[in-house]
Amino acid sequence: MIITETKTFEEVLDETGSLLYKNVGISMLPLIREGRDFIYIKNRPKERLKKYDVALFRRPNVKGRGEYVLHRVLKVNPNGTYWIVGDNCIGGETVREENILGVLSAVRRKGKTVSVTDFGYRLYVYLWCATYPLRFFVLKYYRLPRRIAGKILRKLHLRK
């Protein structure tokens, strides 16, 4: 059967209230692994999201089409926006309420489903997010010696 029409995440969420898809991207490592984990998303709740919720949102771009992004809420702003950051990212972005499509409800890996209400998941979130200020330095400087060595080798014309 040839599929001639592809539904957007918005259409699937409107029709069914939930969405299941295989993750693409590395911004939510180590929680969600690219091409391996399945993500369960439910419709955006009527009330505002809470700190540590993982939101699916559409990031607009200049061509009028946006990309879908799944990142964690680290701050709920009083002006109706959220400060959202990927677990594997050091920088975040402000996202407006109307751009939020849904919220992560579970992750499925190797046949096991972990709900966002499970104790292990909540412990991971607490520990990972509590170390966010340190994460900046760890992720930023993790490859610093390698970058410096690469620059030196390029200057010496030993590497392109």
C-alpha cells in the first residue's frame, strides 16, 4: 500500500489524543536514545505544564514550517512561556504556551515501558536537573583538550 498523505503530529494528537513514535536526535540523551526508544506523547493538558515536564513543541523557522522538538521544562515563566532545555544540551529556549503540542507520558526501551510517574524516572529527573549548572561545564569542556589538540595540529599542517 502506498501512503500518499502523511499526518502531522498535531493531526494525530487531535484525532487520537496520543502519539507513539521512535525518537530522532540526541538532545534528550541519556534518557531517550535515538532510533532505539519509543516515545509516548499525550495531548497537552488543559492546565499549564510543570517544571520537569518533557514537552513536545513545534519550533517555527523562517520557511513557515517548523521542526518538532522534545525538551524538558526547567522554568515556568509567569508570562505564559517556558524555559525549555534538552537533557543533553547546555542552552535552552523560551517556548510559548501555544507552541506546546503534547507532553511525554512514557518511554519504551527494549520491551520495557517506563512511565513518567515511576520512581526511577522521577529520581533520574531530580538528579539530572539538579546538576544542570554543572552540566554546562561538563558538556562544554568535555572535548576541550581534543579541540585544542586539533587546532595545534592544523596550525602545524599535520591535520586538515
